[in-house]
Amino acid sequence: MKRYLILSVAIATLSVFSCGGSTEKGTAQKDSSRTDTVQKKAETPKFDRKYNDYARFIAGLASNAGSSMAKYDSIGQVKEHAVQFGKRWDEMDKNRLSLMRKWAKEELHPKVDENLNTFYPFSGPDFLHVVQFYPNSKKYLFLANEMVGNVPEFEKMNRTQVLNYLNSIEKALGDIFRRSYFITSYMGSQIPAVKGVTPVFMVFFARTGHEIMNVELITIDASGNTVPRSQNPKGISGVRFTFCPQGKYDDVRTLEYFNTDISNVGTSGKGGLKARPEMVKHIEAFGKANTFVKAASYLLHYETFSTIKDLTQAKSVSLLQDDTGIPYRFLAKDFSYFLYGKYTIPVKNFSASGHYQKDLAKLYSDSTKVKALPFSLGYHWQDKNQNYMLFVRKP
């Protein structure tokens, strides 16, 4: 999966590729005409190479020809960032990501439609792990409470500021390398130069063999449709990434991330999904999906998160989750289940909160129904007592 091909295609060249314009089998192609050419050009998403150039730079990857960031490549600190980042990434890929991909190929993909869109509540900027499981989705919808932030404005930074930014990126990703999940506070004030998830997403796109074509700040209108955030600055803060696998400009995908409180009514009783019906509409309009949940603080166990639980359950054709996701009792009727790993009491931070599921423990007690889990991904990163469950909706 890690194919770090060098992008050498000029922006002008990209306009000749048609995104989404391939012809289905058995359907005759249109004759070449001016009308068809105009239509194909209109369908091609906007492309600004700076997003991909910036992503490769902060991810410690070599600059493409013509990159505005190439001027930093000879600086010692930049070289060291690339070396150290690469070593940590390769180690993570060997010990975690490659095992996930192998498991997905053998266990997940034979049981689900891997081409479905992917829904990921309580996600943070975790494109890194979900793409190991669902690499073929055309659309991803992420929801979490970390701020969106912005694309770094390197063109406005001096050399010292640019180098300091690289240090901040390394700090921001420390928990992903070590624990496999983010600590929310690290996405905000504790890392001053990286306020928000946008640059973290950019690193993950670059390092997983994708090219970023566009980044747009968005929100949702009253009908549940996305609009530029400039049209409604007080709306839900979101960002949309348009991207593709490297060099495959006719295979365009999108990922939308929204910073939103997905509890029922918020901590004050005036927020949450009840106060954001447009968010509910947007989730519903996303349609049927494969859903992924991990390290979700057991929030889906609480009645105060029943709305997102019900929305998630209704739209999921399949649900891959650890025990922090929807409790088994809500899924037993409508879903078949496949068990992996070990189920034990929640880790220390959550063990006293009543989240241990006796009915799930009973299922796991039958060793004939449980398969090994070759990777650890979630709160049990220290003791390796990690569980994952795949729920597939019954016909």
C-alpha cells in the first residue's frame, strides 16, 4: 500500500483526465465531440498542487518536481525530520498497519462490501487506520470533537517558523505512533502550531499513498447539504478533502470531517444533535455504509448518546468496532457477529464505569466462536487484550 510515487504531472496536464467519467460495461461510449469534452472538464475537481506539496513536506516525504517546499530539502533539520519520521512510520507499518491490511483481506473483505462508503463517528483525524480496512471507499464521513483548524500557511512563514512547525507535527502524532489513538487535548492548545486536525489528515493522505487535490472549509445548510463555510460562518465547522490514490486521477474520493458535538443535547442541554438537525439530515443522507468505531470512550453506552447510536445502527450495513462502540445487546437482533481477540474489563480509566458487558463476555467465553486478532488497536495497547467485533446486518 505504501507506494510513494513521485508526482511529475503538471497542473495543466491534470485537466485532461475525466473524474468519474469511465463507461460501464455494455454501455457504448459517446462519440468525441466538443460537448463531451466540455462535460468532462466540468466534472474534473479543482486541483491545487500546494495541498499535496505541503502534505508531503510535513509527512517527511521527498518534494515533487516544482514543489514550493523543495527549497527546504537541503536543510539539516528537514532531512532529519524525514529520516526519523520515516523510521517511526516504517516501524508502525511493520508492527501494526501491515497486520491490519492482511487481516482485512482475509477476514473483513470476504464478509462485507469493501466498496461501500465509510462512516466513522468519534473519529478524530484517524484516516490512517480506517483506510487500512476500507481502502476502496469513494466517500468517508468523519465526526468528532477536535477542531478543524487550517492548512498550514507556509508561504507566510519564515524559515524558523517552518522548522518549528515540523516539530509540532511530530508531537501531534506521537500518540498515534505509540498508542494508536489520539488524545483530544493534543489536537488543540498543547500543540500551538498545529491547532486542529486538518494538517494531521494531510500527513495521513500523503503517507498512505494518496494525493490531495483540494481542501475546502465547509458547513451544512438547513437542508443537510454542504456549503462553503463562508456562506454560514456560524454553522458546523467542517472540512472536505478531495483526493485520489497516487497517479489515479480518474479515481477521485472525498472525506468530510465535522467538528460537532454528537451527544443528544450537549453538556448544557442546549447543544448536541438536538440543536443541530442539519447534522442529523447530513448523516442520514450519507446512506448505507460500513461503519468503524474504536477508542470511543464508551460514549455509545450512554443514553445521552442514543441519537448517534440509533443513526449509526440504522445506516450500518456492517459495523467494525471494539467494545467502546455500540453495546452488543442493541445489535444482537439485526446483525450476525464475528469475534476477534480477547474481551476483558475496560482499561483503568473506564473500568469503574459499568461498561463491562456480561452478555458479550459470555459470547467470548466460547473459544470456538473467537478468532485471534493479530494487531492491537485501541485502549489495550499496553496489555494487548484487544478485542474487535464485526457485525454484519442480516438479510
